[in-house]
Amino acid sequence: MNQDISLPGAGPAVPRPSPQDAVEPAPEAIQNAWVQDWRAQEERALADPQAYWASRAQELEWSQTWDTVLDDSRAPFFRWFTGARTNIVTNAVDRHLLTARKNKLALIWVGEDTEQVRTYSYFSLAREVDTMANILRAMGVEKGDVVTIYLPRIPEVFFAMLACAKIGAIHSVVFAGYSSDALAARIDDSQSRVVITADGSWVNGKVFPLKDLVDEAVRFSPTVRSVIVVRNTGTTVEMDPTRHHWYHEMCQLPIAKGRCATEQVDAEDPLFILYTSGSTGAPKAIMHTHGGYMVGTYATLRDSFDIHDEDRWWCTADPGWITGHSYLVYGPLLNGATVFMYEGSPTYPYPDRWWEMVERYGITSFYTAPTAIRTLMRFGEAWVRRHDLSSLRLLGSVGEPLNPEAWRWFHHVVGQDRCPIIDTWWQTETGMFQITTVPTMPGKPGAAGRPVFGQEAAVVDENGVEVEDGTEGFLVLKHPWPAMLRTIYGQDERYVNTYWSTYPGLYLTGDSAKRDADGWFWIIGRTDDVIKVSGHRLGTAEIESALLTHPDVVEAAAIGLPHAVKGNAVHCAVVLAPGVEPDRHLEDGLRRHIAATLSPIAKPDSFEFPEALPKTRSGKIVRRVLRARALGQDEGDLSTLDDA
Ligand code: PRX
């Protein structure tokens, strides 16, 4: 058993599972649902998961079909649809051009200044992707090369991701709120030679200087040869003519013109890497591939959000996170949906911005995060009631547990008691939903739902033995699934150790959960040193290393504490250098330091300044004691601590 994992997690307590709380879907919400008899589909899929996934894969196009659905001969290095050839872009874009969807809107984009609107049909999206792909090719980007994308929520992020995929390059999207240090670390680790960015991004009426941060990040990079800059805010930026290129100027060059063929790749060829935080060490580059990821994101979105051609789909996630990859960009386009993307935040300039967008653009399916729901809930229902939300059909949630109070508000105030709420539990690693519902299933406020078709989950104790229903334990997944991570890029051993060594044959999620008597899973929170703050995934190790680069800090430990809106908040115990006195000024300085060296999303809420940190005799920080102290609880057994 990995000693790093311990129960209970830092997440908010879940109420006792009570099946009688189930909310049946309104009949009008499910009359045309793709999945009607979900029990039958669940049974069918579990009877033969490979046959099930093969049937889902057949709904998509392949230039060559597979020899084997699942090759587990080198488990846990699972391979899906081996021998098959396709490209996710063939299915997300190209195939729609041969149907009436050619003229359908693929993307409606609205800027933070809502007078700025850009729309793309599938046809024009294809042209934009070709242009970007031609430019990348002309810059020497080849199949298998990594391209770093550091862009705000603007249409070019779609073009860039799809263009990389189209030519078989691997994209590495870095959330445009990360600092230059964090960006540099990701560029270096992935050895990417091209970075795509923008002059700046709009954040609550102010410009965030993306290009300046890229300049700092690549100043000492031995690999980066070219930086493509999209003009977005019109900010003045320094352009080095030898390696900085304005995107709009490149689009005018002859090399950018014309069609670009979609490279047919092996189903197992890498599609992207995405960095995420783990328990220890530097962020991990999670690697996903074309074939399985395509099938998984397509099928799960279609089933759970019941995508139909007349839908307008809005996923509020940033493309810098896995939710943006799977369910803002790829999943919806694979389903031929109309995607809505908004550049700004939900509360700027007023807390009805999202509802205004829902009304103005007739959004039917709205997928967001619990933190946002809780934030908007605090502003009161009047902001919601100002708008006609009758277009909404389905609501969704992701990233952290949706507590019953927020579930009920979302259901009643936003969904007007008629929209099913689809809570989706999954991870950067899983690539696609793992535990969720389909609209025909009853919703249970606070529960994520059931394993997706073809999957089984279990709650086990530290010996890997399944616990009784209603008891908290470690959440594991029992079957491989097509969109699963294939490895941690360049770190195969870490992949095996992190996910597959604790309980052989079972995928370790890192979460704790309970299952109720109906088979619904209630997610509690992380059991490792990962903190979910406002749904963002942070590693305590990253926050600690950021603090340790501050001259006044000798030692530091970060923990998560329950927070009513953010789910968890970061609390830091910091041992200061001799002679440094803690005060508000110092705390603010530490916060600014973390924002500058990691990201503003990692700023601690609170600090304590002890003389020493509680440690085991082997020098490991005992976070359990810090957490108990911060919460005013019993510190438990201290006999194993180092006396010093
Ligand atoms: O703890 C779980 C939580 O988010 C973790 C995964 O974080 P990340 O890789 O950033 O992906 C987030 C978006 C898929 C999980 O281990 N989590 C995610 N969704 C839920 C959730 N916790 C409870 N309920 C959810 N629906």
C-alpha cells in the first residue's frame, strides 16, 4: 500500500447516501434521448466491453479498421484499436463536410467585450485549421513533434489544437494563467520547438500579458525556434524578427494557402500531452492518443449529454484543462455539435454574464464547475431570473463534488426543475467521463452517478478489498477504457507506479468515495497530496517549491482545508528565516510570489508560521497533523514524530 495515501480526503463531507433523494428526470427532458433503457445498455456493455467499444468505434470513420480492439499483452500499457488508422480531425471536422453539417455552425465565439462575436461553420473551421496546419508544416513541424499552445479562450485555440492533430504533431496546451516559470518547465520537459500564443488575454477588463510571459519563458530555452503570436488584445509587444511571427501576417503568405490533407495516423499515435499535478515532484505530462481518445470522448458526450443536431453546447472550461480538451473541443466536434465559447469570466462585469449568454445564444446544454455554481448562487437568484433560460435542456458539472445544496440551486433556479443535472467524475488521466449519469437515470443531489457503459468501479480498503456499500474507501476502476492515458510522457515507470502498483490490475484514482445500495458513487475528495481548489488541480509539492524560492522561507508545507465556495483552499505552514517577522505584508508578498512563480490560482488563503514543521523521524512532513491543527481538531497519535 502506498503510504502517501490516507483517508479521509480534504474534501467537504458528503451527506449520508440516501437513495430516496433521487430526482426523476422530467419526461420532456428525455423523450428523444439516445439512451432510453440504460440498464439494458449497461448490461450489454459489461457483458463484453470490447464488443461494446468496437460498436461505438464503428460509429466513426477509420481509413483502416483495427486488428484488435484491446491489446492488453503489455498491461498496464494498454493499446486500443491496434492496427487501425484514422485521425481525430477526420472525424471531428472532415467527415461533417460531406454532410449537411458542412454549413452548420461549428463554433460561436463571444469575447469578453460581448460586441465581439466570431462564428465558424464546419466548412470555415476546416479552412482555418488548414491554414494553421500549413503554417506549422512550413515551419518544419513534423509528425510526433510537440507544439506548445499558450492561448486564451479564443477561436485560434481550436485551430491550433486541430491543426497539430491534423498533421500528426502532438499538442501541449498550457493554461494561459500559468506563470512564465511554469510555462518554461512545461516547454523544456516536452522539448517543444514551436509555441503558439497571443499578444495578451482579457481578464476582467484588463490585459494579461501573455506574450511577455512567453518571452521570459523561452529566453533560455534551448529548443524553441519559433513563436507564433495571435493578435488579440492589440497590446504592444516586442517582436524578434528572427523567431517571432504574427499569425495574421503568416496567414497572408502563399505557404498558408490551400488545403492541407489530414494525415492518417496509427490509432495509438500520440494526440496530445497535458500537464497535471501529482502527489510528488514536477507536474506529469499525461499522454493521450488519436484512436481511443476519439472513441471515448465521442461516445460519452453523446450518451450523457444526449447531443442532437439542434443543440447548442456550452462547456465553460478553459482549453488549458482536460475538460476543455475533451468536452469543449474534441467531444462536441466529433458529435457535429455547435459549440459556444465565451472568453470572459462569469461575474464580470456583472454576475449574470453567463445567463445573458444562455439567453442570447439559445444554449441548450450547459456544462460547468461546482465552484462557479456556488459563486453565482451567492449572488442570489435575481441575477438568474432576469433572463429567459427556457432554451436549456441539460446541465452538467465537473471538477469536484457538487454538494447537494448547490445541486438543488442549479436544478431549481437555473434548470427550472426540468433540466437533468449530469455530474461527471473523471480526470486528466481518464480522458473521458468514468462515473456519471445519462439523462434517463434519476439524479441524486451530491452523487456523481454510475460507471460509464463498459466500466466498473469499486471502493476498496487499504488492502484492495471491496468495502461495504456506504463505507468510505479508495476509488478504483476495474476495466481499461479507450480514452485512458497511455503513459506519463517519457516516464513509463512513473506511470506504472502511480496508477497500477498499489492494487495490481486496478487503476488507482487517488480519490475516496462511497457507493450506495443502488450502485451510485459519491465522490468525497482526493486521498493524496493533490488539492482541488475551485476545481483546479494543484500539487502541494509545486506550491512548496514555489515558496522555497522566496528568500524569507526556510521550510514550507501546503495543505487543503475545506472552503464553502472553492471546495478547498490552500493553507501554508511556513518556517521563516531567522529574524524575519510574519505580518500581513509578508503574507501578501508570499502570495504574490506564488502567483508569479506558479499561478494566481495557487495563491494560499491562509498561513501559519511555526518554528518547525511536524515531521516523521525520516523527515517526511506529516500533513495530517497540520490539517488537524488548522481545523482545531485532535492531532491524533504524535508518537512517530521527530521530537525536534
Ligand atoms: O478529485 C477528483 C476531481 O478532480 C480530480 C481530477 O482532476 P483533473 O485531472 O484536473 O480533472 C478535472 C476534470 C475532469 C479527480 O480525481 N473531480 C473531477 N470531477 C469530479 C471530481 N470530484 C467529484 N465530482 C466530480 N464530478
